[in-house]
Amino acid sequence: MDTPKVIDGKAVAAQVLEECLSEAEALKAKGVTPGLAVVLVGEDPASQVYVGSKVKKCGELGFHSEKITLPAETSQEELLAVVQKLNADPMIHGILVQSPPPPHIDEEAVVRAIDPRKDVDGFHPENVAKLALEDPTGFVPCTPAGCIKLLEASGTQTNGAEAVVIGRSMIVGKPMALLLVSKKSNATVTIAHSRSKDLAAISRRADIVVAAVGRPEMVKADWIKPGAVVIDVGINRIEDASRKSGYRLVGDVDYNEVAPRCSAITPVPGGVGPMTIAMLMKNTLQAARQLSC
Ligand code: NAD
């Protein structure tokens, strides 16, 4: 294997967004404008960029959006009051509080305060349960939902495949594993994590490897069975003096080493990243549809 298929996340995301645009138009024709509220507490520069692009994407699709920027010293009670107000706002169908909040905020309590019918991140316990129950009215976290779209778009056969998900976070690893093991995907799934023994051997069993760890270029060529499909969720900044910014982005997979060994792989950037925002728009439409009927 030396010419892997590079799974183009930008192209797949563009298709998803095109579908979103026509669905938004259909909803608007029925008098419903999808609305998303994004709450940012503090001035974390990466969070500001993420929030900015979410709001911009809403504008491109003709959604109503509200960006609520709160100072870093906002109290838990003040933040919860903002969430309650958004829960009651009929113009708003989706609410997300950008992660990570400042350390004095109890993120779990904030997630639980969001009306689960507006929880377009899919982090509320009710939506976690719906994912496990395979209830389609729940919201699936955007990044793993995007990974599944990429597998579909690349023609990857998940039915009966051995899948290894590296990482067990509630944002990526666990929901990814649930999606892969669901009756839609039918994969046989292993979740590996920081305490797993011999990760390389576990990973080598897989027809599909999903890396969601946050360790630059951790997954090496000898972790990959020849012909496997590799989905790299990681976004890591590493120093690069040749760049004007002084850094570049790499995934959790050593792309140059791994790519020649696999049948398909997502690049970083341009793989999973663009899918996350596209799936957020899709979830907002789902919320608008479900709340308005
Ligand atoms: P996290 O820190 O919450 O979880 C990381 C997981 O990796 C943990 O479950 C941990 O057990 C596991 N882990 C840590 N070190 C390990 C090791 N040495 N070996 C095996 N497992 C190990 O991170 P997260 O939120 O799941 O994000 C993971 C990566 O994905 C990060 O790089 C993040 O930036 C990226 N990410 C990308 C997107 C996107 O849109 N593309 C979205 C979310 C997260």
C-alpha cells in the first residue's frame, strides 16, 4: 500500500453544509429560522477563534445566531442564569458553552443546566443516554458524528470490521466507540486509553483506527495493519521555526510514516476538523426541527 486515499474533510464538510443550507431554507419557508447561541466565558484565544467560526458559519447558512461573551470572572450563578435565559428563548434552538471555561466554573453543572432539547453539543446526560440507546432524537457529539460521515464518504466498510478507538473522552472517544458499535455501523470495538497495555499491538488488530488522544504524532507505522483506515482526530500545535506563526498543526498520527501503510487516512489539518462545525450546524437544524413541530 503506498497510495492511500486521503479523506478530504473539507470536501465532505462542504457537502454536509450544502444539505444544511437547503434544509434551513425549507425550515425558513415554514416560518422557523434555526437559531444557535454560543457562550464564551473568558478570553482564551483558541476558543475565540472557534466561537468566531461557528457564528460565521451560522451567518453563511442564514441561521440566527447569538454570541454571548462573558468576562473570565463571571460566576457560576451568572453563567447558569444566562443558560436558563437561553433555554427559555424561543429564537434559540441550540446552545453551546465553549469549552474549556475558566477553572472556577463547574463545566459538568453547566452542561446539565442546558435544556437537553437544545444541547447541540450532545454532552447532556440525556443525550449521552440517547446515544447509547440509539434514539435518533438525541444529539450526537459533533466530532465523532463527523468521523462517521468521513468513514461513510470514504466508502469504508464498518460492518464486522475491527475498530480501535484510542482515547476515552466523553467528547470524542466514548461517543465514537458507541457510534461504531451501533446497529448502523456494526463494528467490533476496542477502546484504548492511557492505561492500556501495549497500545501498538491493540491498534495493529484494527481495520479502522480512530486516534483521539492529544499527543502529537503518537501513532506510528508499526501500529497500523496494512490496508487499515485511519481517522486522526488530534489537533496539536508543534513548534516550527520555518512558519511565520512559529508553529504548525499535527495530528495524533505520524502522517508521513502511517499514510503509506493504510488504505485511507484523514490529514491534519483538513480532515476531521472541518467536520466538527458542519455537524454542529446539522445538530442545530435537528434541534430547530424537533422544537418547532
Ligand atoms: P482528552 O484529553 O479529553 O482525552 C484524551 C484521551 O486520550 C483520554 O481518554 C486518555 O485516556 C487518552 N490518552 C492520553 N494519553 C494517552 C496515551 N499516552 N496513550 C493512550 N491514550 C492516551 O482529549 P479529547 O477532547 O478527546 O481530544 C483528543 C484530541 O482530539 C486532542 O488533540 C483535541 O485537540 C482533538 N480534538 C479535535 C477535534 C476536532 O474538531 N478535530 C474535536 C475535539 C478534540
